[in-house]
Amino acid sequence: MSGVNLEGITKAYGGFQVVHGIDLEVQEKEFVVLVGPSGCGKSTTLRMIAGLEEISGGSLKIDDRVVNRIAPKDRDVAMVFQNYALYPHLNVEDNIGFGLRIRKESKEKIASSVEEVAGILGLTDYLKRRPADLSGGQRQRVAMGRAIVRQPKVFLFDEPLSNLDAKLRTQMRAEIKRLHKRLGVTSIYVTHDQVEAMTLADRIVVMHDGRIEQVGTPMELFQYPANTFVAEFLGSPPMNMVEATVGASDSGPIAIVGSAQVPLRRLPELQNCVGEKIIIGIRPEFAVPQPTGTKGAVPITVDLIETLGSEALLHATLQDKPFVIRTETMTSSNRLENVGAFTVPPEMIRVFDAESGRALLGQGKAQ
């Protein structure tokens, strides 16, 4: 079973600790993405798995074997780097087959393996070219080919697409996804790009300040963020955070936002909490634009309308803070220009503690 298990993993440089007790189990054939802002410890964690950084504390297992003190070359992992790390003086064929030559595989085995991998990656016509003669996307394919040809137990990706332009990133994301589906190798992928995380991952690990904030499938994290950090980090545009006060009505709890009242789901944590401060989270996709003066709607001031073809982003202010609505492009542009309020279904609202930022437990999957 080629899984990866991290138990209490820490990393410190002198007296400065950058990773604080990571616990994570990656299943065999799973594609897990570590995502978070720069400096959150995700690349350091990946490098500890690869053996390129010494583990300060905890236990790391690959295929049920503790590898804390095992050399990188003996861990049976292959890493794809951000800067490709190709040998400029070698052609594509020799770059892909380099690891096999180090292993002293036969020429026949190397040739057949390189040919097979080149076919998978669409590099057959480029085998005699050197890296300088390739595009960025082609170089990244060569880097992936060098990893694939070794047939490792685990693939490690350290922000492999960050040097590519937007169009190439989209193409390479699809290629990586297809490759994983075809090869079925356990993969751990690091990125700061939440779009990459949402599109590639079986499960996402959101990190912040050297700690794991939440682990789950892309849709679990999108719909049920454990706290305000995860809620604002995942999603494009991110979730709107609105300060509110708990109120009560004949039909159930409400959030009082200025002069407006927003119906909420009945959550156990809201009982006997009238008058207390909360934060309500509303995804731009779930806010329904309404004309100015609509009864029961929350008034907003729309500052800018971005039309993006089939949909539009309405940039507004609510309580002097930004509020964004994502909506389908309407037939009449006048309807967009008349928007001055919004409603939102109670089941689409996430409620967070105003002090800790933690999601209220009554929402089920958030924790």
C-alpha cells in the first residue's frame, strides 16, 4: 500500500518553528493538494516528505515504512519542481532516462521506457531537442516524464505550473489530471493557487502558519469551511464576510445586518444568543441580486459591474466593506444596473463565531 502518513511532523530552523505538528494520511492512489498562502509551510512539508529537508520531530511513513532517516534516493518518490530542474546539456531523451541510467538499467529497458513515457506525454517528436529549444509547457512535460519513467510509489509536485502563462496552466492542469487517472500513483501537490487545488485534488489540505486548518474534498471545503480563513481562501471571488447580530423572529433565528434581517437556519449554537455578534459568510454565487427597495432584501451599493460573457460580477459595498455577487448575465443590462439589494437562501449561509472565526457546529460538515 503506497500511502503516505505524517504523524506529528514538525520543522524548526534553530529556535524558529515553521511546521507545527502536521497529522495527515494520504491514501494509496489519492491525489492530495496542499494549499495555502506563501510561507504557510506547505513546500517545507513536501520537501520533508521527499527527504530534502530534515524532519525535526514526528514520524513519516511511506508504504508503511518509517523513512525519517532514509536518504531521498531510497524513498521511492519522484519530485517535479517549479523550475523544471532539467539538465541543459542533455536532450529530452537523455533527461527523461537519466534516473534509469543512474540505476544502471539496461539500454534496452531505458529506450523502451523513455519511448513509452514520451508517447504518453506527447514528446515523441522532441526527443532529440534540448531544453532551451522547448516551450515552458514542453519543459514541464519533460520534468514529469523524468518522474514517471522511474515508476515511483509517490509523485511530489512543488508548484510545477507557477512559471507558465494562464493558458498553459489550464492545459497542464488537465494533463496532470489525466496522467493521474491513467497512472494511479499516489500524488501530493503543492500550490498557492486555489483554482489548481479545486480542479486537481481528490482532497485538499488547507495550511496556514505551519498548521492544517482543514482537510476535505474540494466541495466539502467550498460548502462547509471550518473557519473564516478557509472560507475566504477558497473560492474565486472569495466568500463575503458580513458582521451581524443574532436576532429572533417567529420563523426562527435571524442575522441583523444594519436595518435588514437575514433568515438563518436553526442552529443549536444560536439558541439564547440574541444580541450576540456573529459573522455570516455568503458565497458570491449564492447571493441573489434584487432591485433597489425589494422588501426583505439586504440593501447594497453597486460600484462596478464586470461582464464576463455568460456571467457578471457585481462589486458592491455593504456596511462600508466590499461585497461581491456572481450572477448570470441577464438579457437586459438595465436589470443589472438596477440591482441595489440581495437575498440569499438560509441554507446557503455559513455562520461563524465573531471572536474565534470557527464555523458553528450545527452546519454539519464544517468540522
